[in-house]
Amino acid sequence: MPEVPPNSGFEAEVQRPLATVVIGGVVSSTVLTLLVLPVLYTLFGAPIPRPTESS
């Protein structure tokens, strides 16, 4: 079985910034989906119909 060289050199220099951008995108999209969008929908979405009291 051939040995795998450690991540050093040109490939590591290229992939490290790319990995940072990918992780940042995943984190920011998760925050937007789970926190920001529900708040915006609550503020600007259609009002919830409330039952009226009839006597």
C-alpha cells in the first residue's frame, strides 16, 4: 500500500482557502435558513386568521 504524503506544498495552498470559503458558505446558509428566514416570515408573512367570538 503506497504511503500518502502529508498535505504540504502547492495543493495545500490552493485547497485551504477553498475549504474556508466552503465552510463559511455552509455556516452562513444554515444561519439564514434556521434563524433569519423564520423571523422575516413572521414579521412580513400573511397574518394568522384568528377565530372570532360570536354570541
